[in-house]
Amino acid sequence: MTDLVAQPPEHQPLRAHIERHLGPIADTFVEPASVEPASGAPAETRQIAIQWVKASAERPIHTLITTGMSDRPMRTGPESTAPRLIELMMTLPRTWQFEDPRTDGTGYWPVRLLAQLARHPEEHATWLGWGHTVPNGEPPAPYAPGTALCGIILAPSLLVPKEFYALQAGSRNIEFYAAIPLYQEELQLAAREGMQHLLSSLIDHGLNDIVEPRRRNITKKRFFGLF
């Protein structure tokens, strides 16, 4: 594990919001930028951190939340009403093991994924919002050994109180979205039928935004017999 790192003072409202609604922050992970920003984008000077709210008796799941993505507004376009300031989160089962990041353990990939997604709008001169999908490369590659999950869709989390969805910090309105890992066939389903169809299908199959590396692929049929 990393030690708790120094937090920029402007991130304190975010941290307070997290602790007010989800519980105490147990640790903070900081991932360095991996690629150069897109042409015309400012150089990386902000801190992108991943806050870890550890599973507890009251909330028996781990939660990872970015801080720093909302330091800069996204380029949503002058006609768009989508939020320009967002942070991202992922929810993991209580049994999840976070290996030391220096060992490149398979349990650390959600931390790296969130850091990559937090920088994605700036590095690609784009924006992210509700219903957007992001594949892990082209063609999409699995995030880690032991899983075929290879992309995400963004949506409000079903595992947090509704009061957590947005934070008014001074003049800044910051919204929070869950990054929900998908299989390649599910990414294709979203591209073919639309994000609302995919999200409804996930709910119809009893799935929420908790990360299950070997969960059922909703595009695959189960056969319980010959007929």
C-alpha cells in the first residue's frame, strides 16, 4: 500500500463529500500520467488521486473515487448541457485484494483504470459523461489476467446515496459517475442498440456497478439442459 499523500487544499471539499456519504478515506493512490496530452491541451500539473474508502460493517464494499479530474472543465461544446466537471468511482467486493502497486498485482487494475479515465478527456481532447463507453484499446484488451472485462460504461452508481451524486463546491457543480466494466460483446451491444438498452439489460440481469471480474456476460445465453 501507499502512504497517505499530501492532498491539494482544493480537493478538501471532495474528500469531505466522500467521507460524509461513504465513510472515512483509508488510503490514497496517486498514478502518474502515462501519455502526452492531445495537441493544444495544457501540460499535466494537477494531482489525480484515487481515494479508497475501505469496506466496513456499515458499508461492506470497497469504493474508489477520483479527485482531481474536476480541476479542469471538459470540452463538452458550447451547445451541450452535459456537466463539464465530473469525478469517477468504482465499487469492489469486500474480498478484493489490493496488491502493492509496485508488484503490478492483478488486484490493482481498477486504481490504474480510474486514473487513466480521469485523464482521458484531456489527453484525447474530448469529454466523458453518462452513457459514454471507453474500450481498453483497439481491439479492446482485458484489464488483467483472470478477467475478460475490457471496457467501461459511465452511469450513476446504484450503490451510493443519491446525495452523493453531485457536489456544489462554491461556484463549481461536480457530478460523480461509476465506471462499470464491460465485456467486448457488451461494448458492441451498446454501440448497436444504444447505452440505455445496455444499462437496462444489466439491471434486468440483476447486475449493478460492483466489479466482478468473472461475472456473467449478459450477451451469452445459459444452457441448463439439452432443451
